[in-house]
Amino acid sequence: MADVLHHGGDGGDEPPHQHANSLQADCQTATAAKKRGPSRSLHLVKLFESNGKRPLPIEFDTQEGTYLPTGDNQKYVSRVVGTRVRQFVHPYFDRWANVPEEQKARATGCVYEYFDVNPSRYSNADYKLIVDGIEDIAARRYRQYKSDVNAYIRDKGSAVPYRGLTTEVWEKCIERSSSQKFKRDPQTQEWPSVIETFKVNHQRNGEWVNETAASDYEKMVEEREEQTQQASSSSVAVNENDVVLKVLGERRGHRRAVGPGSEGHFPLSLVHYEIAGPTKYQ
């Protein structure tokens, strides 16, 4: 988990360590290169300034166990994290867990600076899960960023870099997109299915990262076969996204992962994040 950048005060008169002008400057710097996000983040700056440059109120869902932001300002959390991800995180790492801590901190630090995420308001256990939830938001936005870059490469090729990327970063993105797991099948020219992508991303050297991932994959295959048989008597095609969501969506709220490495939690609202990476299975 990335180091947490807490705001300087307790929600009183002391402003966060990073002044609002810092976020405003970041947004303005990115505006020319990246059309998505900066204007919304500038709106957040205005809200922050209208609040006397004090952290904005924010709540987290500890009752239902999603540990995601709630309330009037919750929408700004995902937006500003998404903006920061596209500004400061390189889109060529396999998953969020592989992103350098410095880049993670720049992407998520704004949450602790501009919102009143005060640990004294929560139990230690709840606060840890809130921090994990913020990491999950960043991971989801990072996946969307990578998806946009990969789609750009597929549709427009590699001649012109994706907006805002340096030549060095762009070359690494091209190298990543050319790796075997992102290639079309040489015979069918089809991209890997959602379920097979899950398999590729949850195996290391042909071995499953743990029993949970292997079990989930088997359930997906069984469910797909069952739906395929049912679809044979109708004109409705099998939707693999629905298959995956049915299998992974059986979990409500957070569930402790089983397997090697650190224990993980993931909210149902981020189920699609599990499809493409083993972060929460490790």
C-alpha cells in the first residue's frame, strides 16, 4: 500500500500541506495535453477555496462495508484521482500494485489533502479499509487509463503518441501492448475473451497465483458452458461480461482473499477490476 499523504490539520483552520494553487497548477499544466478531468478538478479547487481552504467534508461507507466515499462530495474523489492518475502515473505497468510508490502517492495524495479523511474519526480497522478503498479507486482509474491507451494503439497505431505521453513512456506502452497477452489470435484474429484474459492475468509461469483465482476461473468456464447450451436453443449470444459478473458478483461488500501475499479486500462495485489483474488475489 502506498504511503498516505495526510492533510496538515484536523479540518480546522490549518490548510493542507499542498496549497490549492498546486492542484490548480497541475490541472492547468495538463489541460493542453489532456482534455479529460482538469476542468472538473479546477471546480474542486473552487469548492476548496470557498470552504476557507479547509479540507472538504467527506464520508465513507463503513456500514455496508464498501468503504467507498459517500455524500455530496464523493463524486469529486474519483474525478480528481482520475486526473492525477493520467498526469503522474505511466500507463505501462501490468497492474496498480506494480506502480512505483512515488507515482501512487502523487495520484492518491490529493484525497488526503482536499478531503477530511481524518483517521481519528474511524477505528484503526475501518481507516485501513478506507485507505484500501482509495487505492482501489486509483487502481480502477488506472485500468481505465490503460484501456484507453491500448484502444488508441489498436485503432490508430503507434506513430503518434497518446496525448500527454513522452516518447520514452510511449515506447514502453507500445512494447507492453505488443506482448503476447495483448495480441490477437494469429488464426482467428480475435482478441482474447474476457474469461481468458482473467486466466492470463492470474497465472504466473503457467501456475495460478492462488486457489481462489483458479476456482473463480473454473466457475466462469462452467457458467459459460451452461449459458452456451441454453443459448443454443435461442438467438441470444453469451455475454462473457455477464458470466464474470455473475461469478465474482456473488460476493457482497468486501471479502478476504485467500492465497500467498498480503490479504486483500475488494468492493462489489469494483468487480470488473478483478477481471484484468491479480492485485486482490495476492
